[in-house]
Amino acid sequence: MTMPTTAVRRVDMNSGAYTNASLDSLEGVLKDVYLPGFNNTLWFDNKFTGMIEQAAAKLDATGRRIIGAFKTQRSGGVGPMEEGGTFRKSVPVDGIQGWEWLKYSNMYVEFTGPALATVQSGQGSYIDIVDDHMTSMLDSAKLDVERILMGDGSGKIATVVSADAATNVITVKGDAFFDTQFLEPGMWIEVHNPAAMGTCRQYDATATNIAMQITSVTKGNKRTGTNGTITVAQDIAAGSTIAKNDIITREKAYGQIHGAGTFCLEPSGLLNLVSDGADHTADGGANETGDAYKYIWNTDRTLAANTPLKSIVTAIGGELDEESLLTVLIETENQYQANPNLLVVTPRAMLKYFLNTKDDRRFNTMSAMDWVGGYKGMGIQLHDRQLMLTSLNSLKTGTGFLMNTGDFAFIRPVGRSGYQWLTQGSGGILTQKENSDCKFATAVDYWSFTCQKPDKQIKLINITE
């Protein structure tokens, strides 16, 4: 199971005897009712994802890689012309060929109990039972996709502060609105060495004892500086290699595809799609010299020939107000010839600068606007520029984005749309779990997230919150 979009959901269907009719009926509900709902909820109910195009590139013939080309020069010519000369009609356009291994996410549903007595008792009588659990799965899936879109492609959901062997409690910190935002009871996790992501820590003296299941979660409080905690079912014992600052991911977030080596199977997010591959710690940002930031579509953006792959990283270095944002907008328009239509900030920045009382907030140029994708929402009018305004819970503290939504896209294989259930040899989607009376079903979606014009996007860092 690679990168499940939510924790395993177990639905107890009471006791009884399985029949072919009951299984066929349940499979029909999953295929025809819940999967379309899951797909629509995941991709279209979220304003941010709704503003991003659904597809903008094709896969190669093998279906293993996503192919993209980046233009490095303009396609129209301007400038002086010698006397008696001819008009310059075009400038040669060079291209950078980029590629990335196809990645995917899972939806996993498990039904427990020896039978589906509620299915047999009457048509549709079990739908409410399944629906209650599917609803929580949809919420978790949307939250997890948002985490990926805002992330750096490392799969990180939290960072270890400490691990207590006596209580099996791991104290964590996170970049999101609260530390344990992406951790929930029932989830299976792994702990990675941050210096070599994909190298898992062990929780006792046995090297293969890696995966742990969360039994309970406490959220903590970022306002008071209290970290969140998780309790795991496994015994953290002598020989454990879990250490401070280790990275927590979902189980099997790292793996191999076509023998290409071990790497994160989650798609890239905005933090590394919009980057210049430089160290910004001196400006209050992050060190973006690692491979996750240096490479985009497996192409080195720091090489002089690949300048169009470099984004603009701007340090606000204080309060975000109309003057500071307008300064960035003017630079963006005149120096970088970029046309942003969206400002993304954290919920705390949204509260501080936009939702506060009128006499105190920093922006008084807000009004209702028609957004890309058919949405309506608040926006900012600065100079001649209109910016849609949104906040995302998973955005790293002190960070924002000034971007053009038309330059981003979700990439899927040609001829497919959304999740597909993994069917078994008999054509059914429910599979008997080994040595268990449980049955489970898995749906997979192959996709990636990309930016067609990295050099036209702005990452804002060191915003006071």
C-alpha cells in the first residue's frame, strides 16, 4: 500500500454468512456510488484544487513517465532592424526535456466481521453504515491531497521531538495549523532518517520492525508552544533508532518504481515546484539546495542553461501589508513579466492581515471576485492587479505564494479520469484478507502535479505571523 489517502477505515457489518448476492451488491455501491463521490469530493469541492487544470500533458507510450518540455526563449521577436533588412519574425525556441516517474495514491476500505448480515436483511439497509465511514475518509483524503500540494515531495507529515519507550508516546511537531494535523488513530506510519529519506528507523532491536500503528493522538497548541503527541501500538524498546528531528511519513511512502531506486512516491508540491534551489535560511526561509528543490522533472534548475526552471523567492522580512505586497507585484509584472492571479497564505496570516477588524487589518482593498473554476470568493485589488485570496491549513508558517493558476496542472494518464478499483481475478473488487475474516477493496489514482512556468511564480518567505 503506497501513500494511502487516509487511515484504514474498518466497518463492522455484524455477523452472518456471506453470499454472492451480498458481495455483488456491496461492490456495486462502492463502484457506482462512493468512488465517483470520492473523486468529485477530492478534486472539485476544494477551491484551490478546483482552480488548477485537470490535465496538461501526456504520458509516454510505456505509461511509466510523464514527459514535459520547458521553453527557454520567447517565440516572438522585437528589436531594431537594419536599413533594407527584413522584419524579425521569430526567435529560435530552445527546449528542456523533463520527465518524472509516474506516482500514485491509494484509497483503502476494509470491511470486518464474518459476514454482511445488514446487506442480506434488505436492499440498501447497509448504506448508512458505510456512508458514515466514507464521509470521514473523504475529509481525510482532501486534507491529505492539500498536504501533498503544499509540500516538498518528501512525504513528511510530522517531525519527531522525542520518543518515550516507557509509554510508547512520540512527541511531534509539524508545519501545519497544528502539529498532528495529518496524523490520526489507525494510521500506519514510518520514521525516516532526515539525512537519507527512505532509510527507515526501527522501534526496537529488530531491524525489520519499522511500521507503527497510531492508537491515539493529542493535538497540542501552537499558540502556547505545546507539541502534539501520538501513541503507537508497538513497543518502543531497547535498540530503537528513532531520534529527534526524524521525519514521519505514511507507511511505504517510499519505494521503487521500475528499478529506479528508492524515492518518495508522492507527487511534488508547491514548496519544491516553486523554488530556485538556493539557501534562504539567512532570510528566514529554508535551505533549498537539496535534490528535492534543485531538480524539477528530473532536470537541474540551478544550471545556467535551465534558468527558466528557477522560481523567484522573495523575503518579506516582516509584516505583510498593501505596500509590501504591491512592491512584489510591481517587480513581478515589470521585472519577471509574470501575471499572478492568486495569493495563498496560511490561516494565521489570513486572520492577521485580512480577516481582522477593518481598523486593524492591513488590507482594505478586498472585494468579492469571480474566481477561476467558477468559484466566488474574496480578492484583493492592488494597482491594476486582481488577486484571488485563499488560505491552506497545510502551508508552512511564514510562507506564501503569488502564482498564476493557469500555469499549474494535475497530470493523469491519457484516457483515464480519477480513481479506479483494483479488480481481482474474478472481476470483483473485494478481496479476502489473508488469515482473516475481513475483506478489503483498494482504489488507485495515478497522477502528478506540475508547473509549466516555474520562473513566473513567486514564493514569499519570512512573513511575520
